[in-house]
Amino acid sequence: MAAEMRALSGRADLCSINTATLGFQRPLGEVIDAVARAGFGGIAPWRREVEGQDVAGLARQIREAGLKVSGYCRSTYIPAASKAGFRDNVAANRRALDDAARLGASCFVMVVGSLPQGSKDLAGARAQVKEATAELLPHARQLGVRLALEPLHPVYAAERSCLTLLSEALDWCEEIEPAAASPALGVAIDAYHVWWDPNLARDVGRARGRIAAFHVCDWLVPTSDVLNDRGMMGDGVIDLPGLRKLVEGAGYAGLVEAEIFSAQNWWKRPIEDTLDVARQRFSTCV
Amino acid sequence: MAAEMRALSGRADLCSINTATLGFQRPLGEVIDAVARAGFGGIAPWRREVEGQDVAGLARQIREAGLKVSGYCRSTYIPAASKAGFRDNVAANRRALDDAARLGASCFVMVVGSLPQGSKDLAGARAQVKEATAELLPHARQLGVRLALEPLHPVYAAERSCLTLLSEALDWCEEIEPAAASPALGVAIDAYHVWWDPNLARDVGRARGRIAAFHVCDWLVPTSDVLNDRGMMGDGVIDLPGLRKLVEGAGYAGLVEAEIFSAQNWWKRPIEDTLDVARQRFSTCV
């Protein structure tokens, strides 16, 4: 049975802010306070803001601000040209998982990487990612942090993610962790990456029980830069309510997270202004 | 049974040049001569070079130069905000099909278009394209020109093609023209658009009998512009021999067509130089 869609109007507590949305202009401590002050229910920090800092202190600050951690971004790219490189990448992800647990993150977002320098072997890259995921999974389970495989838009297939289709991410989940009653391996569904997929309704339905994160932004027309010209919800062509209906219909009841890479627009604005607009758009456009 | 891969070395006669590769620097008449002089077996012209010209004369020139026409580029985008706009688009494609037949083109390349201005309704755009394709098909069959549905890379989903996956193109073929012994509806498989697809082997195999065109170029790392920074075969990360093996294994025996949009590089070079490099790369990298 499809669940009713939640009403997001006036419910910023159901929404989370990925700190990349604010352009890393200010230290995480200040961002935590600004996000909480704006009324949001969650935050998703990046390793660049956390590693080398007082992680326990940041975790306490987030908790005391009343924020959940909807995800911890992101994995070290996994495929490597050498076995030693592969081992290093797995080890880096294992350490990042420890921090994800310290922060109380509900998932560790896995942007998996793709072709090692000079390689044209996508199948080989995919095999490395599956091997690493299987190896990291028991550690994640023990820590109580879900691994969230994030299929990226195929425009990133060469450099950032050999994992592109939601259906492929689900295939990997079922292969690596079959028939789990309470899966520790799931997927992150990001509107920007999947909105175009003709099999979206089928695959989101299939993702029931595996949806560890739901990210929103918008696809601008025109897009000047596929990496860093993503749009605020409502400014582009993605049918976000339609997608949220699918995601919640598949049982997802977690936070809806705004993640907007926008070097020329939102990253140049005061973070309070961006938070204000994001809160309004969650109410009206998602 | 998988066919043997053809040897392309020294066989430019098995290769075709899409005129976009040469940047439209010179009139089609001169391009025809240059392509034939370079030893290629075919050419794929664009409507911008043909419409308003002496089409019968161009067709004769191509024939007398010993060139086949591997495709005629491309369809007017189909989805429109109004019924009148949709009718206009279908009519424009009907006229272009007549020119495709005059040129002796083996197929008419359908880049189908996507969201009308202001729309977020991808499903509606897809329905319009299927309706138009079904309507154009009898005309194409009568003319002896195949319709080649070209799934475009998902990066173009908002503005250029609501049709992105090869599997979706094949679904449409089977829906619109089921169980055809000699299908007039087929697909154009372009390496740039499909190389990342995890289901590529499965779907190319499924395309047997429907492959109307096979286009090659390369995906550069980094890519500065997803529209006009495509690479010469061998300069990027696509496993072109692997893809050609799949395509020929599925029974394709037509010309292999180079189509390279490259505003900052190849389009700035003398067309004879580009043809020379393309001929070498067909021999060694495809």
C-alpha cells in the first residue's frame, strides 16, 4: 500500500540541510547553529568539515541543537589501479565510518568513484566497488550506520561514479546483502541523479526498505556546469512532489535533505538567506 | 551466435563521416568531395546543409562520389506545449523524411526532444514522441527510410531527449512496431550516449535487427562542455572495440559513423586534417 505523502508545509523539522548547500563558507560549528536556528530538523556534514576536528564535540553540538544527522558525506572513491590503492581506499572509508558513527549519522553516503587513471574498464571498477562494499558492510552494521550507495547521474560515470542507475544500486544491495530483515546496506536517492530515469517509479518502488537517504535540489535549464550549477528546489524542471510521492510511497519516513552545489549562485549568498529560501521551498516545491 | 568482428584496419570504406564532425566550415558539396577523397565509404549530412539546396543534385553528387548515406540528421524535436505545435513538428519531420529518401539515406536519425517550455512532465513528452513516431512510421516505410530512435545521454534529458536508455528505445520499437520481420523502426546506438549503461551488453543484444546506425566518438576526461567537447575516437575513456563487438555481434553490418561535436578542437582544424586523423583512428581505436 502506498503511504500518504507527508505535508512538508511549515515542517522544516522534516527537512535536513546538506552543508555543501551553504558552500563551506563558515566553520561547521557556526553552520550547525544557523541550521538549527532556521528550524530544520537535520544536517548532513562533509568529512572536510569534520576530520581533524573535535568530532565528539561536534557530535554533541549537533545533538544539543536538536538536529539529526541525515547522512555523512562521503566515501573515498574506491576503484584504484593497484591493489595497494584499493586497500588504502577501503581503509579510509572504514575510518570515515567510525566518524559517521560518532556523529550519529543515519547513513554514510557512498559516492563510489569510477575509472582509475588510464582505465576504460567500467566493469572492473564496478567489481572493486562491490568488493569494498561487502567488506565495509559488517563494520557499518556493527556501528549502526547504514551504507547508502548513491547512484550518480550518468554524466559523472567517467570520473565520479561507475554506479549510475538506481536499479543497479538495488541489484548490488541484493547481491551483497540478500534477504536482510533490517538492511544495513541501502541507497541514497538524489533527485538530481535519477529524475530522468524512465524506470524511476518501478525502481523506487523496488527500493522499499533500502532507502537510506532522499536528497533534493533541481535541474536548471540551461545548466552551465553539471557539477556546480544545481538549482534550488522549484527553480528547475524536476517534478519533486512526484518523486517524493514515490519515495514516501515506498515507505521512506526519514528527513528530506537539500543538497545544492551552486558555485555561481547560492554559495555566494549569506548562509542565512539560503537557509531561508530553502525552508520556503521545502514548504511549497517539494 | 556472435558474428566475428570486422577488421576496420585500412577499411575506411566501412566508415562514414557525420558532417557535424567537420564543424560545418564548408558547403556540403565540398565536404562530400573531401570525404570521398579521404577514402570513406559514407557520409551523414545534416538538414541545415541540405534544406533549401538542390537536394537531387546533392544526392547525385554523393552517389557519384561512391558514398552511402549512413543517416540523415536529424528530426525536429517533437514534444510541444500545444496540439498545433505538435502537428507542426510532425509535419516538419514528414518533409525531412522525404529529403532523407531523396538522399538515399539508410535511416532518419530521431533526436526526439524533451520537455516543452515550462513543463515538468517527462511522461507526457514521451507519450508525444511515441505518438509522432507511430504516425511517421508508415511514411518512412513507404519511402524505404528507417526511423532510427536515438537514445541520448541522460545529461540531455531536460532539453534534447526524453528518450535516454537504449532499453527504453527498444521498448518503444516493440510497442510501436511489434514483431516486424523487416523493421522500419530501429535505433541509433551512439557510443557517447550509451557507454556508461550497466545494461549495455544485454540491451545491444536485444537490439538485434533494430540497429539502424552505430555512431562513435569518445568521452574526454575532463569534459569541458557536455554538448560540444566530444573526443576523437581513442582520446577518451570509452571502450570502443568492446562496444563495436557487441553491436556487430548483434548482427549490425552497416557503416560505423564518426560523429564528433568539438567546438574548441576538431571544428577549428582544416577538414582534411580531421578526416585524416579519423581514418587512422578507425583503423586503430574502434
